[in-house]
Amino acid sequence: MATKIDRKIISYKVLTEENTSIPASETLPESNVESMHENMERPDILLGSTYKIKTPQSEHALYITINDMILNPDTEYEERRPYEVFINSKNMEHFQWMVALTRVISAIFRKGGDITFLVEELKGIFDPQGGYFKKGGVFMPSLVAEIGCAIETHMRDIGMLKSDDLDEHQKRFLAAKRKEFVARHNDTATLEEDESFPAQAVLCMKCHVKALVLMDGCMTCLNCGDSKCG
């Protein structure tokens, strides 16, 4: 008996004697795949992650909590998407604009679509009074930019953004170059601190870390590997 196929084929599987049925999780029609949208009802329980931000501009830390919604659970289309964000701190100096910022960001999360643009928009905000350096020589142009970095970290953790970390070979190469530079300049204190870079290093405009040094006649970043000589 012939069977009429009236919908688009999105996957197939060869049946054997050991496998005579296809799990429902593998036959979900593409038209039934749920995407994030603003009318989606909030579940009673959401998965969340909290990120701590400590700046030299305040004695109190900020805690950024991002809650996620699981879409299409137990199917091949399962994905975790940000649903809302909260910022909490003992420091009430920035309370007003932080509440406004979290409400706007949460609304964008729930709007759906490509929301990764938020990261670059937030990281591009500069404080007119000047930024600050974090541990390890990472430069933050503003508190808002660091909030953007926390959201970027979260998006990478849930798979929305691809990781741009160096591979193991590149990491070993840069670590060797750093030890070579430090030894050449007799900076033994830097050698003892794994996360620090030479005191002579300047700010790299690509990764915004104070790790750019002159090596072999070329300015090279010991953090991201960027080099003016290619």
C-alpha cells in the first residue's frame, strides 16, 4: 500500500530488526519547532547562572543573574535561550539605570531572533570618566561594557556564540614567548604569576588586554596572538 507524504522530509532512519520504531524526539515536524517570542508564557522554574563583577570603582560587587528557557525539550531541536536578566548589588548608586537596562535587555531576550548583537553594543559603551583594568590586565571601558562581557560569557556557555579561544598549540606558543620575554628582561615576579603579563606590556587594541610587547622587532600580543607582522 502506497503512503502519501504531505510534509517536508527533514530526517530519515533505516529500520532494522533491533530498531523497529523511531522515537518521537526524532520525528518532530519542523513546523512545530518552537522559537523564542514575546508572547511566550514564563514557566514557574527557569535555569539560571549568576556572574560576579567586582570593579575598582566600588567596594561592593555586582551580581548578574541570567535565567534561560529550554525550548523544544527532549528533541533534536532542544536549545537554551536567555529569557530575563537581573542585576543586584549593595551599591545603590547605579540602581535606577540598572533596573532600566535589565528591563530593556530582558525584553530583547524575549523578542527572539538573533540577540547576539547586544554583546557588541554593550561592550562598545565608554565611560566619560575613564575605564579600568581588571586582574590580568584586561581593560574595561565602562561598567556597562563589563555587563556586556558577562552576557557574552553566558551566551558562549549555552552555545549561542562560538568560542574564540586559542587552541592548545597557540596557547603553548604564547606561553613560551611570554617566558622568553620575561626572562630576557629579568622580570622574575611576572614569571611567578600565571595570569599576569610583563610590566612593559601595553594595551592590545584587538583583545583589550595589556599584553602587547615588542618581540623580534614586531609588536605581538601575548594574550590573543595578534601581531603587526602577521
